[in-house]
Amino acid sequence: MDSVVVLRCDFDLGSHPGNERKKMKVGDLVICNEYLAIVIVSDAYETLIRWLDDGVVEDADNYTLGLELISESR
């Protein structure tokens, strides 16, 4: 059986100089293409996001190009 992988936005494991992302905090709402996620962990070691459409938790560093902060929890 074949498995299907759906990428919500640009996927990039490398870092790009000059493309530093604003520090995200727990509770922040982020978007990538038309998919929304909420930040559930943000510490010195990792930033984890939970996609609102399916509940999948991923490392925000996997989406260095397409993830955009749209609502801050402050």
C-alpha cells in the first residue's frame, strides 16, 4: 500500500542567512499557505506546532521558508 505525504508549505531543513524568524511563543498562531497551526512548545531546544486541521505536531524548524506568525499570544 502506498502512503501519501501532504506538505502544507515549503519544507526546508537548512537555515538561510537573513531569513531569521521572529521568536515564537506558546499560544502564537502561525500560518503556512492556508493551513493554521498553534505553537505548543517554545524553548531553547525546540519549537513545536500543532496543525489545527488534523492535530499533527511538528517541529517548526522544518518550515523555515513558509511559516508566518499571524497572531501573537501576548
